[in-house]
Amino acid sequence: MSQPIILAIESSCDDTSAAMIRGSQILSHTVASQEIHQKYGGVVPEWASRKHQVNIVPVVSMAIQQANIPQNQIDAIAFTRGPGLLGSLLVGVNFAKSFAMAHQIPLIEVNHMQAHILAHFISDANPTPPQFPFLCLTVSGGHTQIVKVKDYFEMEIIAETRDDAVGEAFDKIGKLLGLQYPAGPEIDRLAKIGNTNAFEFPLPKLQELAFSYSGIKTSVLYFLQKMEKENPKFIQENLYDLAASVQKTLVESLMVVLEKAVLQTSIQEVAIAGGVSANSALRQALIQKKEWNTYLPKFEYTTDNAAMIAMVGSLKFERKDFAPMSIDAQARLPI
Ligand code: KG4
Ligand code: ZN
């Protein structure tokens, strides 16, 4: 049988994205990012769903056009069921159901967190895909977890955050530094020029396999308040060094737990995924781990994207794992 062609849509947060895939080969991939949230310093759920509503048809049409495949050759439609913002997810779920009904094709539900990990199996993602079992550090604006991936759909979370996600920490500390949302990419850019050892912030000291960001965030806040009392231009005059020092602390906090997880599991096959996996210091830290086999996603597969949803769609199509028309969106969905 020839490889299935699948259309996929992702609308879990603030990016509307569509992709077409044949087997594991991406044929097209489009993303409409919502700039409106920058004004508010974070994602406004009501705005996000309204923008998805406007963007979904043009984004899907563009993906189909760019793949140059007639609509009647699409074998199934995959969509993000959760986790995510409910109003945003509903736009994608309902679009997918209508498309499946109109074209009489199967519907495939995708777990967003599994998709971030399984993006490593897209044919152009890695020279060779990770071998099972592997560990995946999934780091985004909503999640910070280490997942033991035993098989495509057999995953176990072995470490999680106790409070904020690391992407959230980048964004909140960035806000303290006067940067726009999302601040992660900007901190990464500024840090390239700064001195990573200029300022020191404490790392969390947790006994168990877990992450925590509230302590780092508070210590940066108190430090800035103290320094600004002495010099109101402190942030402005030290922005590069602040970005570099904060980034170093956040990346170190991830690496400490990841190293522990590798020791505990004896698994040296290690991937990273999610928006923060675009971070250059984190990528560098992974590259330096010569004794591990590391897998870094291509930049287009790090932040939210429908290519990863399409990859899961393809794997589920092979397994004839289809969703009923009564399927609902789920803001919380276990991996
Ligand atoms: O996976 P994602 O696109 O959306 C969620 O599911 O949350 O991740 C977005 C997060 C934001 O917090 C953003 O600041 C962060 O990823 N991010 C980065 C970088 N690029 C995106 N953080 C640090 N360095 C980057 N280069
Ligand atoms: Zn995500």
C-alpha cells in the first residue's frame, strides 16, 4: 500500500498551524503566529480562540495548496485534542470533524505533548531517529518534564515541575527585564553578547527528580529591586549580562535533573523537545554530552507546529487508531 497522506492541524495555544505529511515526510507546513498577545505580556485565551477562528481556513488552504495534493487524496485528518487552552482546541477539533465528515475520511486525535516528542521521527528531523527506550526533556511555556519513551505510544513521565514551566520562567523573568512576550527567544539573543558569570542566582536544591522555578524567579526579582534602588538604570546598563546569567541558571537547572535521570535510568539516548529546546545554551549543553546520544529538533519543530501533529497522525493511521465523531477537546490530557 502507498503511504498515507494526512492533513494535520494544531491550535492548542496561540499559533494556528497546518501541515501535510506522506508517511514521515512533511509535504507542507504553515504557521500563523498571533502577535496580539505581545501587547498583554502573555497569551489571552479569549483572543487566542478568536484568532484561530479567523486563521484556520487560510492556514489549512495554504498547507493543502503548498503540498500540491488534491483534497480527495487526503487519507485522514489529525488534530490536537489537548492539552491546551480549551477555546483554542475547540476551533481545531470542530474544523477537523467537519473536514472528516465532508470528505468521508477518518479522524485522528493527537496528544500535544506526545507530538512534541514524536516530532523526532519526521524524516528530516534527525539523520537517524532516537532508539527506544529514550529520555525526552520536554520544555515549553506550559510544561517541563522528562519522559521515558519506551515505544511510540508508551510513555512515562519521570520528572515534572513543582511550580512554573521553564518557558514560563524565561517569559516572567524577561518581563522583569522589560522584554516583550515571549521573552525566551529575546533572552537567548541578548545572552550571546553577555557574560554568563556576571551575576549568580541560586539553583533549586531538590532531593527528588523534579524541577522548580519559583525560587529562581523570586531571587531575580529581589536582586533587580535592590540594584535598581542603587541605580535606576541598572537593568538597561546590564541587560546582556543579566540575560546571559539568567539563561545560564535556567539551563543549568534543567541539565542537573536531566543528568540525574540519565544516571537513575542508565538510558543515554536523550532527546529534547518543545519551545525552549530552541534555546542555544541548552542545545550547546546537550552537544557537549559526548557520552550520550543526543537528539536536537530542527528549529521549525521546536515551538508549536502542525508537522509534529501530522507525524503522530501518520503513526496512528498505520495502527488504524481512529477517533469517533463524538470526540471532545481536553484542556488537560495525560501523556
Ligand atoms: O512549545 P511552545 O511553542 O508552546 C507551548 O506549548 O508552551 O513553547 C513556547 C515557550 C515560550 O515560553 C518561549 O519563551 C519559549 O518557548 N522559547 C524559548 C526560546 N524559543 C522559545 N525559550 C528560551 N530560548 C529560546 N530560544
Ligand atoms: Zn507545545
